[in-house]
Amino acid sequence: MHYAHLHGFTLVETLVALAVLALGVAGVATTQVASARLHQHAALASEAVQLAASLGARMRVNASQMALPDAANPYLDFAYDAANGEPDPPPLHCFGGASCDPAGLAAFDLYETTRIVHAAFPGGRIAVCRDGGLVPGWDCTGAGGAPVVVKLGWRIPAAPEAVPFVTLVVAG
């Protein structure tokens, strides 16, 4: 009995094709995961810049507190780490008709900012200080004449602690 020449794929060819397809699907999935992480990081960075700019504007509006010497200025040397829990509420909430003095307004500004850092940034951290060199990291190296900066960061999966991603000069 003669068999006609059969056309088709062998089992080995089919397995090789499936392996190539599986590698392609795995590559696409990895790209999607990386893209989602980058999108989340970009969204957090955008929100961080807006929050730092908002705090800077609040500081500039509260000129009487910013004019105080560094040791008495409630904004300077401010630091909050979300790992320490929710921020303590200020003595007075300065909304609408509330009568707040400049010091109460500064306490409210810092509370509102820390509340947002706690809620919106995973492992969020913020610091306001004088930093002359704008050195990456949480340390502030500035003396009295250095610009006032807001440093804001959050924890990323590859790092064990929050990293400052945004450093914004708010006063010179």
C-alpha cells in the first residue's frame, strides 16, 4: 500500500511554534506590567509636584511665619513619615470662617499636607528645610541663607524605605 505524500506539521514543529508564541505572550505581559508601574510612578510624581507647589504657595502666603527666624518658623525643619502613623490634627481647622492666627494657619497647612501624603503616597515622606546643595536624599545641608525646599517621596517596591523623588525650591 502506497501512502500519498501527506502535508502538514509534525509534532515537533507544532511544539516549537507554541514555545515561540508563549515567549511572545510572556514578553507582552512583562511589558504591560512595566508600563503599569511607570504609569503609577508618573501619576504619583505629578501629584507630588502639585502638593509640594501647593505647600510652597501656602508658605509664601503666610509671610509672617516665613519671616520668623529659622528656629521659630514652624514650616522649617518639618518632617513627616507615613510609617509613623496618621498625622495629629491641628488645634484648629482653618476652613472658611474659622479665625486662625498665622501660627494656627501654619499648623493647619502642615496637617493638611501630611494628611494627603499619608493617604496618597505609599510609605510617603515629606520634609521642609533649608538645603543649599539640593543633595538627593533626606538630609538637609543648608544654613541660614540656603533656599527653602520641600522634599517629597514614597516607597517603591525595589527600595526598603521612601526615596525623595521631588525636591522643589519654594523660597530663596
